[in-house]
Amino acid sequence: MLCNEDLECVVCCYQYTRSDRIPRILHCKHTFCAACLEQLCKMDGVIRTITCPMCRWITCTRASLTLPGALWVNTEIWDQIPKVLQGKQDVTEDLKDTEAQLLKSTL
């Protein structure tokens, strides 16, 4: 099981999601969200390069490939995303129930 820090991109500090912040693995095996990797990309003719913000390893891909087509999803993190979101939804629902009970008791 991953800890909460592992479920956040270290560049932007946002949690990974299954939509715009998909966890993608660079060739050095470090993971960052797709949104941050898009910002770190540099085009050099037919080559796209991304320098890892942690180890400075340069990942090269063909510019003709999209980022999703060029970099794998970190499935270990991907598999944990719904579990974390479900847990947060449960806590939110519990808080709403508690708030409703408090309102009823004060009336």
C-alpha cells in the first residue's frame, strides 16, 4: 500500500487523478502527473525531451507521439486512486450526516 505522499505529484503537490493528473513514468522510473510533464516537455525537431526534476535524467520520445502514447501510466499509483477518492467521499458523507444531526438537535 502506498502512503499519501506517493499519491501526489512532487512538482505541483496535487493528488494524481484518472483525468488530467494521470501518473506517468519517465525512463528513469520517477513518476509525475501528466500536466506537469506537459509543461516540462521541450521539442527539439523530431524529438521531445523531458528532464526529470528529481534526478535530471533526460527522457526522449518521438515528437510525433502524444505524451500518453510515449509514457506508461504508473499502474501501482493508478490502482490506488479510486480507493483514496472513495475514502474521502465516505468521510465527506459522514461529516454531512454529523452536521445534519447537529442542526436537528439545535432546533
